[in-house]
Amino acid sequence: MYFKKNFYLLILYYLLTFNITFKADICPQVIEPDPIGNFSLPISQQPGCLFGFGQHVVEKGDFLLEAFTTQLRGRKKNTIIVDPYALYGITDDLSFLVNVPVFVKSKYNDLHSSGIGDILPVLEYAYYTKPTKKTYTQFTVVGGVTLAVGSDTKIPNTGFGSSAFFLGFTFAHWTQRFYCFGSIGTNQTTTNNNKTKFGSSYIYQFGGSVNLGDLRPGWIFALGCEFNGIYTQRDKITGAINSNSGGNVIFFGPSFFASNEKLIFQIGLQGTVFQHLFGVQNHNTYLFALNVGWKFN
């Protein structure tokens, strides 16, 4: 409860602070950064986070297909998810993304499962942007509702069995050489027909990268690191609280980014630097991620 209360206070502070900033710059001049370093390619191809959510606002008419693969390993646990998604720029400030996660392998102790997960269509709106000749700053809000097509009866489960509501806020700042970001979000689950409610989660992330210079004409290369935290409440199974579920886990580690006019490639590995799991649960060891995307227009 303490974590949840302070999380919502943080969101309120975020909205109040940047509402003031937005009003102070209600009629910005049309300025674009010089096409140097991180700005040498369109915004869809510029460095971004790998493990974090959001920051998918692209130019109007941009269409990208990407395949995001993750592996979570731990003591007697191994989950591999291939998560293809489509991204479309509705306007320069509003993008639509839909993903279809597939659990290739999900193992916990001696239990195994696989199959499709819950589909999540989201909208992301950049409510504040501030470009200069050498920098670009952006704040976005992300929202979506899951379509419960995964299974809540498989063990381990591949879905919630009911809709969940996602809301998050992101901050990103680019210079010609550096990039940094921060984000907070929450995924609020609901009770399904089996009277089961998987724990709602609260996400807090930040990180950054440095441009590696003109290693190859027409390309951007960047090396970064990301901090990825998630606090999950306990599950309720048929109305009873599962004391061996939920907790707080923090991952941290390096990532690599490369892109050209069409291709996006990202890869990273995070180790577990902190975890407090409720009850008796198998601990996490590392989180691996690989993302490959292609821009079609």
C-alpha cells in the first residue's frame, strides 16, 4: 500500500510539473535539430530504450514492424517470449502500437507451458516536445487495454483471463551525442471469470546511451545502460491471496543500438541487482532482450 500510494503521488507530481512547463511554451517556434549524430536519421530510427516501455512516437504515416524477444532466466525458471508488433504514426504527436506476444517457452520448476499471450493495443501521445538546433526533449503518455486471449489456466499462465489497463508516462532527451530517458507506469489487472486476479504491477525505469560516432555513413551506433524496476502485487486465486506471489525486482545492464534508414537493431542483457519476492519463490538471474525492426515507408 505504501508503494502504491507513493507511486500515484509521483504521477500527480509529474503531471503538475510538466503542465506548468507546457503552458510556458504554448507557442513554440518550428525548429528542427541539425542532422548530426543522433539526429542524422528520422526520429523513428534514433536511439531509444530497449527494456523500457513507450517512446514510440514517430512521424505521421510511418509504419514499422518489429520483433521483440525476451528471455527471463532464474532458479528453475525460464521464460522466452517473442513479441512481434506493428507501429503506425497517426500524426506527428500520436502513434498506435499493437503487439501479439507468443510464449515460446515458459518453465517454472517442473511445469511447462506455451502459447499466445494477451494482446495489447496502445496509443502514445507526445503532449510536450521541445526541439532546438542541438537537442530534442519529449514527454509522452501511454495508454492501452489488453485483449484477454492468453490462458489463465495454464501453469505457468500466458494471460490474465480478463482485461488489464495500462497507463504510463515517459520522458526522453536527445543531444547530438547523448540520449537519456525515464518512465513510470502501471498495469492494473481485473478479476476474471475464475475469480482469479493476477497482481497489478508498477514500473519505474531510466537509462541512457552515448553515440559511438561516425563508424559507418548512414548509420547510428549507440551504447547504453538501463535500469528496470517492477513492483508486483500478490495474486488472488479463486478469491484467496497467494502469499507466494508478487514482489519487487530491479534489473540493470548494458544495451547496444544500431540503425539506418530502414533497419533497427537492439540487444541487451540485464542482471538482477535487487529482488524482494513475497513468500517462497524462485529468484530471477538475468533478463535478455533482442529487438529487430524494419521501416516500410
